[in-house]
Amino acid sequence: MDHQAAFRTLAADAFAMLQSGEQLTLYLRGEESSFIRFNQGKVRQAGEVRQTVLTLRLIRDRRQAAMEIGLSGDLANDRDAVAQAVASLRPVLPALPEDPQLELGPAAVLTERRPARHPSAEAILTELLEAGAGLDLVGILATGPMWTGMCSSVGHDYWSENSAFNLDWCAYCGGEGSSLAVKCNLAGEVWDPEALREKIRFVRTQLALLARPARVVPPGSYRTWFEPAAVGELLWLLNGLEGFSVRATRTATSPLLQLHQGCRTFSPKVSLWDDASAGVAPRFDEEGFLRPDSLLLLDQGRPAELLVSSRSAREFGVAANGAAVDECAPSLLLAGGGVASKDILLRLNTGILVSNLWYLNLSDRNSARVTGMTRFASFWVENGEIVCPIAAMRLDDSAYNLLGDALEDLGEGPEVQLSTDTYFRRSNQGVTAPGALVSAVTYTL
Amino acid sequence: MYADLPSRFRALVPACDFASLRWVRERSQTLTVRRDVLLPPRDSVDVGVMVTVHAGGGVGYAATADLSDAGLRAALHTAHAWAESMGSRFIFDSRGLNPARPDGTWESPVQRPWHELALADRIGLLRDLSSRLHPAAPAGLSFVDWSATLMQVDTEVAYITPESTAYQHFSMISPDATTVVSNGTESQARSFGRGPSRQGGVEVLDEIGFSNAAEWLVADAVALIEAPDCPSARCDLILAPDQMMLQIHESIGHPLELDRILGDERNYAGTSFVTRGMFGNYRYGSELLNITFDPGVPGEFASYRWDDQGTTAEKAWLIRDGVLQAPLGGALSQARSGLPGVANTRASSWNRPPIDRMANLNLEPGSVSLTQMIGAVERGVFMRTNRSWSIDDRRDKFQFGCEWGQLIENGQLTSVVKNPNYRGRSPDFWRSLAGVGDRSTWEVHGTPYCGKGEPNQLIRVGHASPACRFVDVDVFGGG
């Protein structure tokens, strides 16, 4: 029995247990993942993880309680586990107050299934190690199917299933403690061996540049090109800290409050969407709401839609738009600009090329001031040519400067970056972003 | 479910160099009241096993929630196949290892079990706290967001080898409360923080004063929104234990992790400015700096008897009188590096393989009271409760921010300042340590959220520390 069929069987059993007046929603997330971790071009850890977590939400008289249980994959055992969960939730409800923010999305049916179109983990690793022979490679390969389902006793029937790979690695130069490395990622649903070979060629070119003596650039303000991965990191920070959340905006806790209050704007070059077609995230959430195909969050530098979860919809009297309870966009898309790849160094002229940003956080939430470190292959550039790598630097500047007053232009080709996050389970989120040319960035350490 | 697992596992182990099974059952409950509305209570029950097989020079693992004989057999087969197929490519040869085979039981100290506090009483506690987090605000201000949370976790772990079984039972509580005040254009938050996360039962809530937190949180938040920004200066800095937790964690704990030094984390969490040649001779901090790995502090969040590879945990000095002594490295990392270490090979759950982690990493108390410490400062800032943290991949250049700041002028605490931040470089900072508080200033803290590893793992750590004074630190405010 496939995963969807098993889920529907469990659901049918669970719904049959309900008593008069009860409603039940089921939200399922599962994966069969292979993980190979490597260091110095050799395997550090290798294995598989099979896990499926089911969240049951029992509702009665506008009261609700939820329980997460791990499923074993054995249908008889899992039926018992579901029955026990429902039975344990039932006596909890009378002890709870009514939930004024309880709301389920309109019932609908949706199935998305995309079969695996990539080789096994072992085959991908072999290709990497052969192509990268002689390199100090470190990173992780994660592959395998993931599935998400949601159904309810009031008619929701959603399913999303795909199989993706995420090969995230670096090639280092220098000895113990060196930070000089080229960061690469290949991720998606269709494996392209030539794309890997192209990455390896790029790595070898960059390593030759990293072998030059590194420069310690003193703190100050510098013209900077941020590669797409660095821009993606900045967008994830603003998104993850509820920059586009209606709840955070209404409670004055959003780091972009000044933007939403009309006091500040980003550059007119900045248009941002939650784009459901990007990435591999499911189109539905735990409460049964469907995400729109595309939701405009920033329109030429000005605020557009906010992410509204079902709870916020009830709390603030606005319409829900499919946002999950955290009100973070799972698939950000930043529109491209006018900097062609071949012109990046010429347009930068003299300044810093930042390949990656690391450990971003807020220095001051009220002014959207962000701090973080440059990481991996970041270079000092003079007169349109790379001179040498730089020692890691700390930037500390406002997002209203980085994406606003000082933003000269964006790269013309946004790059898709699937999340490498594997906390608890493999992420299905992603960001699509171009690089960014910023005329003045403040570096402090 | 657990009782017959050792015998069933042993009957199924294939021919190999070594095999182990780590069974984890974790039950948790999260209750949150936000803006006086109870969010849907969420319970969790998660059970599974991680099977590890050493064969052909490699190590393979398989994690499954199917605990039937068929499920265990399949997991052992999978782990064995990974070990065999990858053995020749491994970064170490597992045939040279001598895995631990521990026997015994251990459990967290609990005076009053969680179940003795009825669900209605837990909710009542949170609703009462929530109602007091937003009193009538002074003119021009309003409380815009507030919440109170209780997370309780009950974790059982059994580490089973063909010859032994070690069983541990952890009971943990992690409370939090926050209130946010706004003047319409900016806001300031004051939070209890996750710092008081502890092992134990309901008694922990009384020990940390959770139910009485609302009044000081409210008063602090109002004081902050009306305060000027922290000035920019190079001056003395005194950190309260709830910020020392973060300082120790980021700029001592992570750089001493041996797997980072060995390069395993270079693609994600990063490497370290510490290298293998520094142990035994490197001056990490001033002579006042004494850091211990101490798994035996009663109630501290990451206390345990054995790590997740079965090594017995004992107190060890990692930095003594400011000089680096030993890394945070478990048995495997010790074998790979030739360095001494501690029992800190840990996994976040059954679905992740263990790696070098912090556990209880503590700064030993000194000899001065907080009053004496403040009295020694002519010009400085006192900061408490972390709100922002950022450090480079070598754990050197850091910038941390706190919720609460207060100026120190001529030996006295004076004006409140908002948005206090400070930055520096790890070795320089620890060498500027000029005062270590005595036992009266020493507090036990912990957090459930230390992230590291590929695949990623969030793990619980404990940090106990006194208040500490540093000199000539770069401090600044917001804006």
C-alpha cells in the first residue's frame, strides 16, 4: 500500500471513531531519507531515516487539542496508535476554554505527486567524489521521498509527494581552522550530471583565487556585490522574523514595522512574492487552507500583501490567505534586475564580493538593523578584477539601506535555492533570489 | 515496548564488528497562552530506534519507528549494508574502535512529577500570568503582545549493545513569558527567556519564580521603551548569568567542539579558531576563567550518566586558570584526534546519529559579590537576557545584544538603557575577564535550542555561571 492509500485508510478508521459533534483533522509528514555526510572527501556518517509524524486535532464545541504521534508504517500498529490518540484527546476538550481563533479552511481535494528522477545517494556521492578527486570536500547529501497529507472529517483531502536531492558542500583550501572555501549546492528533483561537473570546474577556478594571500579589510563602508545565496540569507532572516506577518505587524513586533507603517520603503527594484510554484513545499497547511499560486509581498519597494494565518484572520478580522501559523513564506521569489553575470565585477568595480552570509540576526529590530558575517569565498575586487580573498568581516547595517537607499541594482537571473534545513525533518522550503549590488555597506569588525 | 527490546535486538544482530541500538521515547506537552487566548494544547509522543552497525571498516545507521522484529531486522540490514558499502571510503576505520558497553539506570531528580499538576491548573497558571502581563500602560504606551508558555518533556533513552543496557529517564521543564510594549512607532520586549530550562518536576516553577515574573517583566518593558539608547563606548561590561549562558555557549562551547576542529562541521556550523596544538598551553582567557564540563549538577538541563555512545560522563576541566586543557570531544573524536575529551557524543533523538555536542558547560564561581563587582566599575554597562546573537564560522568575531541594559557610573547602577549590544573577538574578550562573581551570583540556565550537525540537530544544553565583569569592551545601542 502506498503512503497516500495508507493515510486514507487510517483517516477513514479515525473518522469512524468520532462521536456526535466531533471533528478531526489529520496532518501527516513523512520521509524516507538517505543521508551521507562527508569530510576531507571521505565518508563521515552514512545511513537512512524513515519517519512519519501524524498530527491529530480533535475539535468539539469550538474547543480543540492536538497530538503528534510517530507512525511505525505497520498499518495495524498505526491504527491502534491513532485510536489511542483520539481517545486521549477526547477527555481533554472539556477542560479547555473555547478557542475564538479556531477556523478550518474550506474543504477541497488536491493531489500532487512527482516521482523520483534522480539516482541513489550512493551513485550521486560517487559522481561527486570522482569529479572532485583531490579536493578537500565537506558537506552532506540528502535524498529520498517526502510526503505531506492533510485530511479531515469535514472533507479536506490533500496530498503532496515528491522525491528530491540536496547536495550541499564546500571545497576548502588551507589547513586546520581555515575558513577559505568555495560553497556549492545542487538541489532539486532532476539530477543533471553536467551541472555537477560545471560546479566542480567553478570550484577549481575559485580555489586558485582563494590560494592568494587573504587581505584583512579594516572596518568601514564598502561597495558590495552580494551573490544570490547571500541575498537569500537576508530574505530568510526578514521572513523568518515575521517581517511579512500580519500578526507581527498588528502587534508592532515586525522588524519591518516602519515599512508597513509607510515610514520607510525599499528600492523600487525590490519586488517579492511567496511563489507556490517555486520549491517543493505543499500547497496546503495544517488547518486545510490552500496557498494562492502567488502572493505579492513587496511591490516595487512598497508593502503589498501580508501573510495571514487562519488564527490571525480571526484575531484581527482579516481574510486568511493560506499562511501557516508561523506566518512565514515557504517559497520566496525576489525579482531579478539588470546586472548580467558577465558584468558583475565591472559593475562592482572596487569593493567586496560576498558569496555567502552567515549567522544573520538583528542588531535593532525597530530599525531593521541586521548584523552577520561574510563567509566562504568572499573577495576584494579592484577595477573590476578579483584581487584576493578577504578575512571574514561583520556587517551591521539596516535592511532599509541594503535593499533600499543603497541598492544600485539586482542580478538579472534569480537562482533557485532549496533549503538545506534538516532540523527534525528535511525542509521543503526554498528561496529564489538574484545577486545584489549595494553602493555602501557598513562593516564593523 | 521497551522491556523485551534488548533480547529481541540481540537475537537479530548480524555478523559484524559491533552493533548497538538506541531506543528513544519522548513525550512532551506545550501549552501557550497568547494575548489571553489559549493556543491549542499540543502533546507529542515519539518513539523510535537508531540502529548502528560497524562492518567492513565503516559505520552505517538506520533509524526507524517500526519496532517489530521485521522492522528491527530491516533496520539492521540497512545499517549493515551502509557500513559495508561505504567502509572503504570512511574517514576512519571502525575496526580500530572499542565501543563502550554500559549497564545501569539513571534518572533526573524530580520532587513533584508533572502529572501532579492537573491540566486545568497548568492552563490556569498561564492564563493568570498572561492576564498580568498587560496592565494599564502609562500614557502614550500600550502592551501590544504578551504570552506565557510551558513546555514539559519526558524522555527515556536506552542504549543497548549485545552485552549491555543503559537506561536513562529525563524529566524537563522549559517555561517562558514575554510582554511587548509599544509607543506606536517602536516596541520593546522583556522576556523570562528559556534560560531557566531545567531538569526536574513542577517544583522547578517555584524555584525560578515563574508565576511571579509578570510584574518585573512589565516594569522592565516600560522602563526600556522610555529609556535612551545604550551609548557607544569602550568601557567595562558586567553580564548577568542569563547572558553569560550565551557568551559561554557561543565563544567557548562551540569552538571547543572537537568535531568542528576535525573539520566535520565546516560546511554548516563552521570550524574553530582553536586548533589541536593549543590544548595544554593556549591562554584562552584571564587567570579568572575556569570552565568545566559537568554532567552532574542536579537539575541542570543536560545532566546525564552516559552519552549516546555509552561513555560514562564525568566532570572535567576544559579551561583551568585561563589555560586551555581539553576539547569537547567524545570517544570517536578522541580516537580520531589523539586528544583527551569528555562524554559528549549526543543525538537530538532516535532519528539522528550522535555527534560532539555541548552538555552542561559551566563557568566556575569566583570570589566577589555583585555589589563588589559593580563597585569596581567607574564607567560601564550592566546587561542581562540575550535577544540577539551572531558569531563567525570560526567562533571568533561575535556580536551579541541584550534586552536589558543599565549604566554603571562611579560604582553604582544608574540609568536604564535600551538596545544594548556589544561586540568583540573571543580570545580578546575572555582575556579581558576582570571579575568573576561568587556563589551568590551563580545561576543555572539552559536552552532547548542548540543547533548543529548535518543532518541538523537541536539539542538541550545547560550553562551555569556567575555574573562576570569584562574591561575595555566595545558596547553600543540601536538606531
